Amino acid sequence: MQKLYQILGSIIILLIIVTTVIFSFGFIVVVAALVSLLGVYRYFVMKKRSREFKTRPYVHGEIIDLHAQVIDETIQARKPDEFK
């Protein structure tokens, strides 16, 4: 009877290890599939957005054209006195 319990205990431990390995492998496969689906989704969304910008590039804001001198003067005016 003692031998039977040792064999059953070994089989149970082996089944637990096999189940853990299968679950881990399945989890890795599912995560890899989700990451690749996310990559495909982002690829098509970026492709759609780039097409949108090609047709209507400046719909959401105003374009301000500043000369380099104006930008430099603005930066100098905003600096604290010890950095001028």
C-alpha cells in the first residue's frame, strides 16, 4: 500500500508540473497574439491617420510663421536676469 501511495504522489506531482508548463506556454502564446494584434491595429490606425493628414494637414489649428529673430528675442526676453 505504501508503494501505491508513492506512485500516486509521483503521478500527482508530475501532473501538476505538466499542467503548470502547459498553462505557462498557453499564457505566453495568448500574450504574443495580443501584442501582435495590437501592433497590426496600430499599423492600420497610423496608416489611416497619415492618409488623413495628407488630404487635410492643418484642420485643427492655425499655422504661425515666425522668423528666427522673433523667436530669439522671445527666448531672451523670457530668460531670468542672471542668465542673460
